Amino acid sequence: MDGTRRVLVAADKFKGSLTAVEVAERVTAGLRRVAPDVTVEALPVADGGDGTVAAAVAAGFERREVRVAGPLGAEVTAAFALRDGTAVVEMAEASGLQRLPAGVLAPLTASTYGSGELLRAALDAGARTIVFGVGGSATTDGGAGMLSALGARFLDAEGEPVPPGGGGLAALASADLSGLDPRLAGVELVLASDVDNPLTGPKGAPAVYGPQKGASPDDVAALDAALGRFAKVLEGAVGARAAEYAAAPGAGAAGGIGYGALLLGARFRPGIEVMLDVLGFGPAVERAGLVITGEGSLDEQTLHGKAPAGVAAAARAAGKEVVAVCGRLALPAQELGRAGIRRAYPLTDVEPDVAVCIAKAGPILERVAERIARDFLN
């Protein structure tokens, strides 16, 4: 079969409308209505944020479930993915905003303890490499909860454990990391994120991401000071590297859990790059003539490490043509071209009413895919 009639669908979710798996299914259905003999390979992708475990499972990883603490301490069922000694762990599964009770935000008290329990479950399952996808967090605790679940101790002046959450770190007097799970030393831990913020300061986790987790200006100031104290106390416990990590790109990811991961020896890599490696994008793109990527909104953020930009860059390096599907398009053609995307097909081209696009994203996406088939497969 002509290589141009082999299509790889490597799109992220349309947040609030379709999962990445559903996007691939709808695009495939639309393509086949116009070009019944087209060969379509689906490789749902994610950039390390929510949906990362689902993308790994769709690519053939085994889904594992475990009971862990949610951001406010109540138990939740969280999943990670495992294949051939590699685990994909998504912190949002345990500590994400979606794990909070409806209408509740807890910027000062939400904890990453459950994310540490998820990492421990991956160790228990025999993982030798752990891809730790971070994003969508309810938390701003610098990863203190996660480290506690893995054996670290954070104590106040009376020698009692500090309260959970970033706010509790204001009372931190001493830190002891000697009890960390010894298995961590023998594991490759990869911090997968599209966020390169430091831990504190005007571009730090509290200032940039605290407000979307419900933090008031006073809360942001309190959290920034508390995380600064956290880093200072850790400097006393583990040396100068604690301060270096606090200023490092990615330390501020997911409320500072990136900082905790760096303290565990994690290597920071852009989330989409890691996930493309893990999911086997390289061999898949070689088989394809056309690559279709996408996400809910193609906008300025897309160009800064989001899944479609990563897919387009990798596909362009392989000499493949790329088009994108999206709910909403907010990038001019020249910006798309610079990103390696020849053309974008928003749902709003078919249905101008955005509310209808959100409610009926699936059927509209199939119609968009029919257009792509007519433009590229006939």
C-alpha cells in the first residue's frame, strides 16, 4: 500500500470532551468513511499530565490499581501503568485537582502523600525505570508529602511531624531523609513535565500556579515563604544540592513536587519527549505517511512543550507530514508551520457554536477527519 495511505493518529485528549483514546477512535472512523482502505495506527499521547497512564495503557502497558491517600487524606483508587520493568506514574492520579471533593480547594493543606504511595507501589511491582508524570496537581507542598510516604521525616521544633500541605512547612524545623526507601537508589526516575519553573519566587510554583488551586494572594505569599523554608531546612540536611535543585528547571512543577523528585535523583525531561519514547512513537512514525496530532485547544501554550508540538517536531525530524485536529484554533498558519504542522482542522470550522462543539465533540471530530481524508488521502 502507498505509504501516504498509512496514517498515524497521535493526539492528546480534548480536555472536558474526549480522551486521547476517543480522539483516535473518532478520527479513525471519519478517515475510513472517505478512504475505507486506509491503514490507521492509533497511538494516543500525553505530555506527563492527566491522561498519561491512560495513554500508556492504550499503548500496551498493564494497568495496575492501588489504594492511596488523596490530597486531603481520604483514600482513593489510583492507577499506574507497567510494562517490562518500566512504570508510568501520574501524580494527578493520587494528588490531582480531580481528587478533591466537588467545589473544594485546599491550597494550604493538600498533600502529595498519595503520590509517594504510588511510587512505592511501582517499586513493589518491580519497576526499574519510573516515568513520573506531573501536572494537574491540587497541591503546593514541594513534594514533602511524597517524600514522607517514601520514608522521609519532616519535624517541627517540638520534634512532631509538621501538618500536611505546603502551609504546614512554615513550622518545619528539621528534615531527615535517611529513611528513604533504599530501592530508590537502584531505579532510574524520570521527571516528565512541560513546566520548567523553579520552586519559589515570581516564577515559582506558588506564584504561577497557586491561584488556580484556590490560593489567595496571602496564601501565595505564605506558600512561597513555606517552600523557601523547606528548601533551606533541606539544605541543612542534605547539603548545597537542595538549594541547587530549588532553582532548577522543573522544581516548581505540580506544586513543587518536581523539587521532591529532583531530591530523589530524578532526571528532568520534557514530558512529551519522554512519553513518545515510552510509547514507541519512533517506530510508529516510520511506518506512517501522514501524522495526525492534536488537543482541545491549539494555542500559544501548545508551542511550549505540549503534546502536539512534540509530536510535530518528532514527525518532522522523520520527514513526515503533520496535520492537527483541535476544538479551538488560536494560532496563525505561520506559527503552525514553524511548529511543523502543515494545517490545523478545528471543530469550530464545522460547528461555530463552541458549546455544541464541546457537547458533541465526537461526531463533529469524525466530520473533521472526513475533511482530512478528502484533502490528503484521495
